[in-house]
Amino acid sequence: MATDDTIGDGGLTQTLDTLALRQRDLEIGANSFARAMSSAFASAATSGKQFDDILKSLGLRLSDLALKMAFKPLTQALAGGFEKLLGGLAGGAGTAVTPFATGGVIAAPSYFPLGSRGVGLVGEAGPEAILPLARGADGKLGVAAGASPAAASITVHIATPDAESFRRSETYVSSLIARAVARGQRSL
């Protein structure tokens, strides 16, 4: 017999966990209420206070308890929101930290801490590159470039008895030289 319920194992487990949390919260609230009632009546019996004073004290404790329970979802939501915000900014627990010491690209908008200047936003207008900085031999700070080979000096001597035939084949010879240089640079 088929049912219209589409709760999978994950949904059912999540629902049971939520119910267990709510039951625990209700038990804590009921225990707090019982403690407040018993301590109020015990105080009345042992301290000899007026019953009106005990009831006022009990009323204040119960209203404090009710307010705490009423605002608990709000405080949990705010605390969770701040935790996510600060965890994302600081790379807190549960947040994957991606190192960019060798550079990289940020494709989606992301927040990052700017120390005393607040919070920065990167990637808001599309992908952005992160380039590592390094001090050069002259002490200036600049973008660190990868190790590049020294510029090669290539000299080609062509000896021909017929200068006119060389002029006609000059583009062909130039392209041969360019391809040879490209192959040499790739193999470095």
C-alpha cells in the first residue's frame, strides 16, 4: 500500500532529533518550575516570611523563567547567525580554510577580516585573483613572479649567393626559426 508520505530516512531522523530536543527543553522548563515552586514554599516555611512576599517572589521567578523560555529560540537563532558570520570571517571550526600562499582565484563573493579596518568583500563583481607579494632585490614589494628562464639570445647567420631568392623565402625561414625557438622554450 503506497502512501503520500515522502519523508526519507534522513528526514525522519531529523524530525525525531527535533522532537527529542523539544522534549528535553520541556523537561528542563518543568524541572525549573518545580524547583521554583518547592523553594518558594520551603522558604515560606523556614524563614517565616509573609505569604504575599513569597507569592510575589514566586511570580517574579516564574515570569523570569517564562521569558527565558520564550526568548530561547530567538537567542539560539541569533547566536547561530553570529557564529556562522564570525566563523566564516575567521575560518572557525567547521569552516574549511583554503590557503592562498601561492595565489588562487575566488569565484564567489566572500567576506574576509581586515583587522582594525573591519570586513572586506572579494569576488562581488565576478572572479578575482589573489597574487602573493614578495620583496625584490631592491627591497620593493611587488607581485611575486614564478621563476622565469633568462632571456635567450639567438643569432642566426644565413649565407646565400642569391639575395633575391632569400627575400622571397624570408617569411618561410622566419617561421621555421620561430617554431624552433618555441620548441626550445617549451623544453626548458
